[in-house]
Amino acid sequence: MNPGIGLMKRRLEKEKDAVSLAVSGIAKKYNVQPSEISTLETKYHDDAGDWYVALGWNDKKAIVKMDSVLGTISDISEIDEDT
């Protein structure tokens, strides 16, 4: 029998854990040094258990969505500044 989500320990409990994973994902996907990436904003969605981290580097920005229970990146969406 598997425990329900409410009984499972979250792997991304703290904001710094979510930011670290998001920076790692951006660095890997866009081939950029982690030191060049800045954190713009972070949000945690209580109901879904997801972290959202907005990051910026060079002239680009992206939002990284992560599942806090699984500790994985769900989606990386680049933000187009023209809109």
C-alpha cells in the first residue's frame, strides 16, 4: 500500500531547494553558467504542491514549474518580453 500525498515527505520543502533545482534545469537546458542566472520570483502553490521559480539570465527569462513531492521539474516556459 502506498501512502497518500498528504503522508509523503516533500523533497522540495524549502524555497532554496526549489531555486537550486530550477537553476540547475535552466543551466542544463540553455547551456548557461549557474552564476549568470538570477532569481526573479518564487511561488508555492499549496493545493497542487508545486513550486514556480522565475529566473533571468542574459536577455532571457523563464518560469520553472516543479513538483515538490517528486522533486522534479515539470515544465520550463520561456517568457517572451514582447508580449
